Amino acid sequence: MSSTVFVMGATSAIAQSLIHLELQAGNKVVAAGRNMEKLQELYGSKGNVCLIQVEATDPESVKAGFAEADNAGFHADAYAHCVGSILVAPLHRTSDAQFQDVLNLNLMSAVYGLRAFVNGCRERKSAGSAVLVSTCATGIGVANHEAIAAAKAGIEGLAKSAANTYAPDGIRVNVVAPGLTDSPIASAFLKSEVMRAASAKQYPLQGVNTPGEVAQAMHWLLSDQASRTTGTILNVDGGFRNTRPLVK
């Protein structure tokens, strides 16, 4: 059975791979993001895609984006939250403004998106599935990750609680927790072959993720194949969280 998947942060590398998978599977997609020009460039020529300009850190903009999609006949029964940022800095060198930005971009945007999605499903009395994105750095202490680990740990707590709250409505909520992924957002850590090799050694399954590997996990969690899966943190991290030791 086909779905309508609302993808927040649709211009990110992981989102692009996910949208490709969803369209391949015959699903409709709402591609939402702040940059309409970029959305048009990526998806304007594709069928079964509704482009929505949304500021993910503004709850009213998020609410309006879901309403616009509904008005266009794209009633989301799946939601993927691909908005996020990376900040690697020790706490004593992280300003209040930086910390707040990390919380807003990662945690609060997820709150607003998930809430709007859940409200839509409950109003239509329809089941649904949501997947949020965390990081492997929430499950084990990683130096200089205080801000991003705090924000992403909040996402994991949000998802677990929401999974319980909305299970009676048939709404599933899960999380993928990737390791370092080869994407523009992580380019500062992969600028040279030396840096890439050093990063790869941190993972028991040496290497870094591709966006497609993360997207495949998200695609499965959103699909009916994962119909008995909710409240789960799915690590896509080459064993970093659960089995490594760190190699320096």
C-alpha cells in the first residue's frame, strides 16, 4: 500500500536519498525545506512530489506547511525529520547562542514536526509512522560533543515517549542514530584522505556512512515491513555505540 511521506529538511543528503527510495517504492512525497529554489532544482521535475517552503524551527511555519500539503491532497501518513546540524566544541567554548541554535535546529524542530504530523494523523483517525535522526554520540561519551549529544538525546527521549503515547492511535515513532556520514554537513571532518582515514578507524566496521545507508534504514522504519517496530533507536554506525573501542 502506497504512502505519502512528509520529509522535513528535504535538501539534505540523507533526505535526497530517502526521497529517491520513497518514489521508487511508488509513494508520494512532500519535500519540505527553507530554500524553495533548491527544492525546485532537486525535485521540481519529479512527479508525485509536493514542494513546501517551511522554516523547521518555527512552529507556526511547520503547522502551515502541513496544512498546505493537506490542501494539495498530500495527506502525510509517514514523516521523516532530516533537519539537523553538527557542533563539535567543548562546553566551555560553546556560547549560549551556539547551544541554543543546536537545540533549535535539532531538538525543537523535531518537536514541531512530529507534533504537526501526529495531529494530522489523529484528526484523520489514520495510522502513521515517523522516523527522527539522532547520532551515535548519544549512547557513549564522545569528547567535545556536549551540545549535539544533549540535543540528540532529547530526540531519542521524545521518540520513545511519543511511541508509547500514540501507539493506541497506530502511530509508530522510531529513530535512526548514524555515525559520521559522508555528506556536506560533515565535510569539515572529511576534507582530506588523512582525516577520512582517521575518522574511519573510529568504527569497528571501518569507514563512514553513505547517505544512502542511513536512508535505507529510515525507509524500512517508515514502511509496513517495520509494522511491529516502535520506540526503537536503530544504530547505523558501524558498531560505534555498542562495540568499539576508540582507536586513536
